[in-house]
Amino acid sequence: MTTRVLTGITPSGTPHLGNYVGAIRPAIAASRAQGIESFFFLADLHSLIKAQEPARTQRSTLEIAASWLACGLDPEQVWFYRQSDIPETNELMWFLTVVASKGILNRAHAYKAAIDKNEAEGLDPDAGVSAGLFMYPVLMAADILIFKANRVPVGRDQIQHIEMARDFGQRFNHVYGKEYFPLPEVVIDEQVATLAGLDGRKMSKSYSNTIPLFAPRETLKKLVFSILTDSRAPGEPKDTEGSALFQMYQAFATPEQTAGFAKAFAEGISWGDAKQQLFERIDAELSPLRERYEALMAEPEKIEALLRRRGQQLREQYAVPLLKELRHAVGLRDLADVPRAAAAELARSAPPVFKQYREKDGRFYFKLTDGEGTLLVQSTGFDSPRDAGQLIAVLKQAEQGDALQSDLFTLEAEVAAVLAALATLRDAG
């Protein structure tokens, strides 16, 4: 049985070594496993929530696509596509929106964080909060459900979004009476490496402590030599624990190489020599990838053609057929295909309706009609609308009793029960 695994990649700047070690390299390796159908998409629609800078969005999308391809992602063996090239995702998002609970969206972490920040600063809770930020989880759910993904690898901060996707998919299945969507499972890899940056903190663009993945060789060397170290002199033993330099080396080395580097630390290697060894180890792995990246970036039209082709194939194979099925499920159908018998049956299935009104004699009346408008019960006149309303309330309560509770009862049985209730009330009067 094939397992579908889906990974979203938000184009938000130039990728760095931390992205490579923590996400790109392990995801590509996992995609080569037997029995796995992998989906990798560039989440360009999601990126618009954070930045409305067209040139930056375009450039970042190109850089991210080139990075994954340069690192070995095979677009003919996996589905590699751009989110905005699958318009059916947006239609599915609306289908999910109409069944999604606003209460759940109110509790989304990103939205709550924005609200809390505003309140702490004495601002209106929704100041600067876009509908896009609020609806982000629904779009993410559509990304996942449209290809019926079974597993979604994410960081711990994204677990809530997968839970929401499960909730929305389950709700849709329930409302429309069929298992249209399998419920995706979250995948958390506890072994994912978190690379330290130049200052020892987690490598992140928000800290400005990153090393660009495909920095030129000389730039890479300069940045490696700027990694923060302590003041221990050559000959003094150095700790590997907590060392950003050692951790980075470990991420690019074999176990044997790492053991040798740890031995050099214990023997008091100078920081300069240690950084030189780190630089050479990183460059040895990235040099061929850098060459492929630069070649890809020189021909963006080829990346564009690839994404469009794979996106169209994905639409034809999965997205278009699914949305055709879902449109029928929700009732967006060809009106000419509605059989008259089915229309009559639909009318007959409508519940009986009480209608209260006043006649020319000044008295108040009510009647009970079925779904087609056929008169079932006609009341006598009442002096006040309150008297008529009270009797209607009694009759509705009788409708909800055991005699009428099952949907298997015929309309005649329902009418008989109502008439019986009327007779009881008249005898009591």
C-alpha cells in the first residue's frame, strides 16, 4: 500500500545551512523510500500572508525551487509543484470554510499570538490582523486534503494545523455522508537536527546568524571563521558539548570523522585549525550542489516549465477529478440532471410546517402542511394569537415524542399522532 507524504515549503528568503540540515536533506532522503508517494509544494500563497513584496516573492520562490532541485530532489519521482498552480486548492478551501468552526480558528496559535500582542500593547485586538492570517489553517488543510495525504512531517509548532486539517476533513465527511478524505497523521522527527548559528543560538533569519546554503566559497569560509568560540588557547582541551562549531561539523561528517574531530578537541586543537577543518568539510559536500544551483538559477525558464508541467499533471491526475466529485457532493450540479421523481421525493422529505395566520373574522388560526404544501391539520379559530401559539407548542412537543422520533415513520403516522394530540387537547378543554 502506498503512503502519501506531503511537505510544504514556504518561499521566505534564501535557504541557509539550518534549512538544509534540518529539512531539505532528510526530506529528500525520505522521499526515496519504497512505498512512499511524495508531494513537495512551494507554498507561495501562504507566503503572501507575511510579505506583500512581489519581487521578493518571485525571487524567493525561484531560489527555494532551485535549492531543492540542486540538493537532489528528483521531480520525475516525486510531485514537485507550486501551490498557486493548483487552483482547485482554493475551491476546496471554500468547501472546508463553510464547515469549519470559527471557534477552532479563534484558537489558532498564530492568530492568538497576534491578538495577545495587540492587547499587551493596548491596541485593538484585531489591529493589523488580516483575514489571511485568520484563515491560514483552512488553506493549509486544503493543501493536505486535496491530495489525500496520509502523513505530514512538521515541526512541533505546526501540530495544531494538522489537527485542524483532521477536524475539517472529518466534518466534511460527516456532513456529506462519505469518507471523501482520509485523516492525515502528523509526523514529528525527534532526530531532526537543529543547527546552531554564528552566535551559538539556533540558526535563523530572525537572528541574522545564518550561513546561506549556496554562499560562494570565499564567503562561506569567511562566515565559518566568524563562528563564535571561547578564549581557550591552542593546546588547551576544548569541550564539544555546547560548541556550535563542533555541532556544525557533526552535521556534515561521518561518525568516524566526528570521532576524529572530538579527539582533536580533547587534544587542544586551535580554533583556527578547527574552523578550517569545518569549512573544508562543509564545502566538500556543498561544492557540487552549489554548481548545480548556479546552473539552475541561470535558467529560470526551465524551472518555470518544470513546475507548470508537474502542476498540470497533478491537477489532471488528482485535483480535477476530486473537485468534480466534491462539487457533486455539496450540490453544485448540472440542473438538467435533476430527475423529476427525485425532485418530488426531495419535496416530500421536507418536514411538516406549522403556519399561523389571522382571518377576516378577526380570529387566529394555524395549519399544518407537509413538504409539498398539502394540508394535514386545520385548527378552529382562537381569540388571541397566544392561544394558537400555545397549542402549536404542545403539538410540536408531541411531534418530538416517541411516536414521531424515528425517521422511519411515514407521513401518515405523523399526521395521526398530531390529530391524536389535538383530540386529547379538545377532550381536556
